[in-house]
Amino acid sequence: MTDAANSYQGCGVATQIGNLGQPQFELTLNGETVRQQAPGTIEILSPVQFQVIEVTAASGTARTGPSTDYSRLTPLPTGTRAAITGREGEWYRLDYAAWIRATEVRVSESPVPPRSLIRSIRAEQLGDRTKLLSAPR
């Protein structure tokens, strides 16, 4: 990795937390160079201070991507906690790869990531018993 006026080549590990802004990509092939600025920003999160969400909505809607256009996953009950691993607009990516809207959660910082096991089952009530339809593997 090289650093000449904020130009990086190769691979490396970020050593300082913070917002690095929008990266500028530069590709050169056969003497022709193409440059393009990324639409998003890069933020390095602290490896020792975790950002954690806690669901405040009656039923937090976890999704497969950062918008309501993506499929719904397991509803998360109030009080569910998960570590934040990314952010896009008003959406947080959680440590188990689901996304949730910022309006459904409260964000705090913790020196220890939460230990949550988030799973779901489908069941059907049959009079005095419950039939298990599917369960996580």
C-alpha cells in the first residue's frame, strides 16, 4: 500500500477510526485511465467500541437489504440487541447480515458486542397443541 497525497494502492488495514469520505477510484489499462468517485462514503468503525442497536418498535422489521424493497426477515421483538456492522442512509446492517430502519431502533455504544441468537420458527395452533411447520437449521 502506498500513500501519496491520499492515493492508495494494494491492500491494507485502517488504523484510525473515522469517516474517510467518498473514495475516488482510478483504473488504468493499456495506458488509458478512468476515474470515478464512489456514490457512498467509507467510515472505519472502532474495533473496541461497538455500536449496538436495541429495537424500540413493537416489532422491528429486519430485511435482506437497506430498503423496504427487500424481503422481510424474522420480526424482532422490542428489546432485541445486535451489533451494527454497516450503515446505508437510514438503515443499519446488523451482525447477522439483516438490515433494520433507524426509526425502529435506539443506538448506543458498548465495549462488548451483544450476544443475541436471532432465530425464528413457523408454527400452527391446532386446538390444544402447536404444530411446528419449520425451524432454523
